[in-house]
Amino acid sequence: MSNIELKPCPFCGGKGCMNLEKDCICSYVKCISCGAESGLVKVSAEYCADERAAEKWNRRYEEV
Ligand SMILES: [Zn+2]
């Protein structure tokens, strides 16, 4: 797994943690403190789902 920088949670400032949902094979970032999620990114051979999920998470932080 590549080293992706995750910004703090936009809601509580907690640490974001990369997760993999096994059933539908999706990556997402979840706050370990309040449980906020980035939204699911389907794993694909065409792109790195972890990076996409990190982008969604980081963009959310910038919007708040
Ligand atoms: Zn949080």
C-alpha cells in the first residue's frame, strides 16, 4: 500500500484511517474517533482506490 497522507477529521479533528470493505471491495477513509466516512471508492485495476478515497476525505476537510 502506498503512503497516503490523510488530513484530520473535518468534524472532530480525529485521525482518518484507511479501510477496506470486504463485501463490495471498496476502499474508504473512516475517522477513528467519531466514525465519519469519506464515501466508498470501488477498487479497480485502473486506479488506486486508496488514493481516490484519500482524495475524497481530504477534499471534505477543505470544504468544511
Ligand atoms: Zn471525526
